Amino acid sequence: MDGTLREHWDEIYADVGPSQVSWYQPTATVSLQLIDGLELRGDEPVVDVGGGASTLVDALLARGHSDVTVLDLSQAALDAAGARLGRELDRRTHLVCQDVLTWTPPRRFGLWHDRAVFHFLVDPAAQAAYLKVLKAATDPGSHVVIGTFAADGPEYCSGLPVARYDADALGAALGTGFMIVDTAREEHITPRGAAQLFTWLSATRVS
Ligand SMILES: C[S@@+](CC[C@H](N)C(=O)[O-])C[C@H]1O[C@@H](n2cnc3c(N)ncnc32)[C@H](O)[C@@H]1O
């Protein structure tokens, strides 16, 4: 694990607070809309990669999902999620403090969700490592929902450079073996009132 990167994220969550970070959203609206468009059963395992303190897990539990893993580099973010989730943690939710690029998935997931993590990978080798883990964590028939900054979105996120995508480029980055189900464009408003354009894609792995 890259200690420097982990400290970077821990400091932001600790200093700014989980509900004041630029990416905070009270409800993961677009994620849920895209998940609605997939044929995903409630008992299929879900992993929210780089999920941090996102409330997506809360919404999935409220919808009856029974097996949700939140994986993140930042223990501070996972602690915030854990404190919020309370006893649901032991029953239906798993928090994993891990760098996605070096993660060995212990099993296969029906849904791989990523909001604003893949876009930090500006180096092709890191993108390839991410996709290798994604493939190891999914099977044909599994679904993927990914959101990144849009091609005309910000060039930096939390002080780090990002790769920006339109829907075609994001689909191409995913590579062959995926059938695109839907795409979306979103204007996210940060807690401080700035607009950030996102590109979203949902897909089903076919091979
Ligand atoms: C912009 S935030 C988005 C958080 C969350 N997905 C959301 O929508 O609220 C990026 C998150 O990815 C995590 N992260 C960054 N690089 C990571 C990596 N290599 N492996 C796992 N998590 C990572 C950070 O700690 C942070 O929680």
C-alpha cells in the first residue's frame, strides 16, 4: 500500500470531514439510477471500490441488498462509514481497508461500483492493474458502474491530477468483454457550491 497516498486521503477525511469533502453527496442518485437499470438481485455481492464514507451502501441496504463490501485506502473514511452504519456492519456490510490496485478479491461480485476512483489512475500501467483486479473480482454476467470526471470536467480532484473521460472513452478504457448498458452525464455540486461534470457508465461483463 502506498503510505503517502493513504495519508493524503486520511488527512482529507479527518481535516475536512466526510460530509464537507468536495465529492460528498447526500444521496448517490446517479449510481442508484444506473443500478436500477441492471438486473441485479439483492443477494448478489456488491463492492463499492473507493467507496470511502459514501452513503451508497446505506441506500443499497435500505433497498434490501444483503452483501455490500466497501473497499477504500482510507481507514478514516471507513471509520466514518462504520460509525454511521452501526450494527448493519456485522450483518450485511464489510469494510476493507486496501489499495484497489493490490487487492486480491476473495470472491466474485455481482456489481463493481466506482465513483471517482478510476479517474485518479493517469498512468496506463495503473489502469491496467485496476482492470486486472476488476476482472478478478467479477464473472461474465457481473455488472460494472463507473463514474469519472467528464472530458470537460475538472483536471484535478482533491489536489491530484485525473484522467477525464467522455462515455466512449470510458467504454474503451474498460476494454472488450463488456456490453455497455447505459451512460449518463451529471453535474455534481460540491458542498462549497462548485459544479463538477461527471461521466457515468454501466455495463455487463459478457466474457
Ligand atoms: C473522490 S473520493 C470518492 C469517494 C466515494 N466513491 C464517493 O463517491 O463518495 C475517492 C476515494 O477513493 C479512495 N481511493 C483513492 N485511491 C484509492 C485506491 N488506490 N484504492 C482504494 N481506494 C482509493 C479515497 O480514499 C477516497 O475515499
